Amino acid sequence: MIPNEMGNVSFIKDFVIVGFPGLLPHYYGLVSVLLFFVYVFTLVGNAVFLALFVMSRSLQKPVYYCIINLAVCDVLFSTATLPKIISRYCFQDGTISFMGCFLQMFFVHYFGSVTARLLAVMAIDRYAAICFPLRYHSPLMMIIRAYPLPYCASNTIVHCCCDHIAITTLACTDREEYSYPAFIHAMIVLLGSLAVIVFSYCAFIVAVLRILSTQGRMKTFSTCSLIIIALFFLPRCFNYLSSNINIKFSTDLRLVIIMMYSLLPPMINPLIYCLRTDEVKKVLIRKLQRKK
């Protein structure tokens, strides 16, 4: 921490990302390798689909544009969060500059919000396909309100990235007037998108049940991605609620939950949305056979 004296108050110039506070040092190498594997798998999986989309005209259809946007968001979200926490465990370098931390916070919440809306749009698209860009309020206001706060105490972030809640708890002021607007915005984004998805899937299920053949029902249901949707939305809502209504549980457990809903969907999305799609699989197999 580099102090900047201003009267009797020292304002911090950088933050230190701790990660999992209960993790023993001899596990640091294992965790860094695991996170590196997750990052590489996310990059490769999404890059494969992006390459197929660019090289194959048969995939350049409106139905795949949302998946392309989702793949790009997944790659950028992982790139904004993972390199620093990998560096913290691999090279013992958890320091991030004051400005860099707020930039990371912006990208974390921006790509999270965009992904929520993309999943909602994809649910509507799936419903429309079976049965017959949204207005976006940027999380920039969260950053604008948090950035001027006086950060003059600890610069240790007990988190794996620069999250809004983790940063604003370090401010030397009452954060209540800043935390509740951010909480309300998060709930509107998450619950609003989730409500659209639930409505779309309910209509989707009703339409599928009208299909007479059991095989046709199973094939249609196989296009659902309820696991990823539940993994993305439900733990996020629980995390925001617990932070604002003072539900106490282990910090390491909370970080494990956050890492699961932040990192698993970008890693699994290529399998869920791409390789389970017959047209994408056919294009991929055709490309591999040509190389042989």
C-alpha cells in the first residue's frame, strides 16, 4: 500500500486480492493450475465455436448471434477476472492498482449483466422457435458512485476479483446509501431476466407437451439449458441477498459459490449451446474430416 497523506488520513493507492483466506499455502500451486485449466478450457471451447461461426456460412443465422455474443462475453469475463487471481496464487502477486481494480469491477458487473440479458433473449428465442438488444442500464453508475468513496483503511480484498461489495466494504464511510441502490439494480437485472426466462420456459414446456411423439418431446427438451440458467442466477441472487440482510457463513464457502457461478457457465456454455446443437456438430465433424 502506498499512502497519500491528506491531513491525518492516508488514502490507499492499490488493493491486494486475497482470494480464499482459509487456503493453506501448499495448495496455492494446485489452485493456480486448476484456475489456469478453467481459463484455457473456456478460451478454447468458445474459440472453437467462434471459428466455426466465421468459417461456416450455414451457421451465420440470427439464431446463432446470441450464442456468439454469449461466447464473447464468457471469454471477456474470464479474461477480466482469472489472470489476476491465477497470478496471486502462482506468483504471489495479488496487488492491483486502484484504477485497475475499478476497471475490473466494471467489467465483472458489465459482462455479468449482459450475460443475464442474453440468457433471457435466448429463452425467448427458444420459445418463439417452438411455439410460433434489450434496453440496457449500464452498471457504470455503480462504479461512478463507488469510485469517489474514501478508501483509507485496509486495502485487502477478501475476494478473487474486484467485486462491488468487496470493494465498498473497505470504504471509510457508511456504505448503506451506496449498497442498497447497487443491490436494487442487481436484483432488477437478475430477477427481471430470470422472470422472462421462467415465463418463456413455462410456455415452452406447455408447447412441448402438445407434441404427440415421446421422441419428439425428448429431442425438444434436450435443447433446454436449465442447469446453466439455475447455476447462473440462483447463487447470484443468494449472494446479493445474504450480503445485504446479514446472513453469515464461511468466507471460503461464499467464495467457492461465487467462483462456481462465475467460472463454470463460461466453461460449460460451449458444450451446452454449441456441441449439443446438431448443425454445429455436423459442421465441426465435417471440418475435422477434411483435415484428416
